Amino acid sequence: MAAATEGALRDAITKAVQWEPARNSVKYGVHAMARARGKGLEARGRVPEIANIYTGSCPKSGSQWAKALFDHPVVRQHTGLFTLPQLGYWLKPLKAFPAGTFVPGMYISYQQYEAMPKPFGHRMIYVFRDPRDIVVSAYGSVETHRTVLDAREIRSALDGKSMDEAMLWLIGNGEGHLRDMATWVGVEEKDESVKTWRLEDIQADYEAAVSSMLAHCNVHLSSPEFETVLAQTSREALQRKDLAERDSGSESHYRVNRRTYRDVFKPEHYEALEKVVPGLIEKLGYPPSEY
């Protein structure tokens, strides 16, 4: 499939999935098309050396940023991969993904990833985030992700609850994803396909993080290309784009008010989170909770 055709199709998909009734049917259709494309690559002997790149995390841990990085036109030109729309991969056993695809937003455990058939060369980029800030970000997203079905359902569940009550509910509701994140601690020491980063470290040294991520996936950009990707995928650049789309009616993935757990957590929140993922905060290298 020509690059221009793929680009036009991707733009059409992006717009189509904003229409809630068509969201999943469109996504499943794109996955079917990607399987046909992958078979074509296999038949012509044109499967890339790294035929699948996966990005994983817990929700609210930079998955949209990772998608922006590996779906950037310059990066795609080097990988030759087609970007799949996200699905609820954690809900059922995973089959092999088609050759020549980038798979974003894999909110799964390491055990699910390990069991998933991976017949082609592949890499996983996994991003951790402080679980305490995941909860705060989830609370903020209930307001900003207005067109997302899950957010509407969560807003309904949180209706009438105070912020303190809502965050306790979010900790319980997100228990599965938080436990899945815990399974990735230390896996890169035994699985060379996996590299992990902390979102906070990415933000602290963006250039180094992007460089190491691309190197892990055997993506080698020229200096001008690298500078372009850095400039167009920084949090600030994505937030500007996101806010412009929000003004035009699209949902926003980047909050203007960036409160942290230090601003809003109370003893009951620390205790509830520790009960869900005991010891994980310290295992990830974050400062222990003090309350």
C-alpha cells in the first residue's frame, strides 16, 4: 500500500473513530485490513526486520504520547509499519498481530505479552508512571475525555461523589491495570525484546529517552529528522495540537491543570493504593508515601 494512500486512510480512520457508534466496528475493520496487508508483505518477502513494535503502559501513563512518537511520519518512513487503532487487548487472549504493524496502547500484563504469539521480529516499549499520579490523572481525564465511552460511564459512576470519594473509587476500578503494570518490573533483564522507562524520566530528559527508544527498535534517524520528531512530539507540542482540536470539538488527552498526588492525596488514598499494589511505588524507584 502506497505511503500516501496509507496516510489518507489513517486520517479517515482517526476521524471515523470519533463517532462513537462506529468506533469499534471501524477499528475491527482496520485490523482486518492490516492482516491482509501483512499477508501481502509475507508473500512478497518484504516483512521488515522489526515487523512489530508494541507500546505498553497502564492507562494514563503516556500511551498517547508513545503513539504520537511511533506514528510520526518520519518514524513510519523508517519502520514501514502501519499503525493499528487501540482495542481492549487485556480482555481476552491475544493472537499474533499482522506483520508490519505498530500496536499502541497495550494495557496488558507481562504474562499476557509473554504468552502472545510473536512470529516476527518485535520490540516492546513499556512506560511506567507513579501510581499515585495515575490516579490523579484519571480523575482529571473524567472531565477532559468527554467523548470517550468509558469516561462517560465513569462520570456516571462518580456522579455525586466528592473528589476524595471519586479517587478511592478510581483506585478500586483501576486495580487490574495497576496490578498488570506491576508485572513488568524487572522483565527487561530476562526479555531482550522489552525495554522500560518511567514517564517522569522521559519528561526530564526527552532527547535521551526518545533516542534510546528508537535505538531499541532499530530506528536510526538523521540529525534533521531526529530534531523534527523531537520538536513535534514533545508534550508541549502535542498539548498545543490537542487544545486546538479540543476547540474544534475533539476530546483532549492533555490536561492544562497538572495537579500531582501531593496536591490532593489524603491518608486513605495512600492506604488504598498500597493495598492494591503493595510495594510497587518503591520498586519503581519513586519516593515512598509520607502521610
